[in-house]
Amino acid sequence: MRLDRLTADHVCGALTAMREKGRARGAAGERAAQVAYDTLRAALNWAVKKDQLILAHPLGAVERPKVERKIDS
């Protein structure tokens, strides 16, 4: 997908799909969604600042996925 056509809805949909796919493996899906979000955010920050490939950052309306941690006692 072209960066200038990427929207918050696209990102939310992809992150949701990653979470659902990973639920069968426990928290792995949540962590994968976090890594994907962080990687995409870094790439989009570069695209905005460095070469101005895009004018707006589509992740502004998307919250970073959170991983619930369980403490074994």
C-alpha cells in the first residue's frame, strides 16, 4: 500500500488481525502487534521528517497495543 493512502483504520485492522491470530499462542500475538506498531511508527516518522514522503502521520489516532503481563506466584 502506498504510504500516502495508509489510514488509521488500515493499521487498526492489521493490528487486530495480528492479535486474533496470535491469541492461539497466548501473549505472542499481543507482543507481535507491539513490535509491528513500533516498527511502522519508526518508518512513518522517518517518512515524515526525512524525505517528507507523507504529510500526515496516520498513527496519531492509533494507540500502541498493550501486553497484559501475568505474574506467576
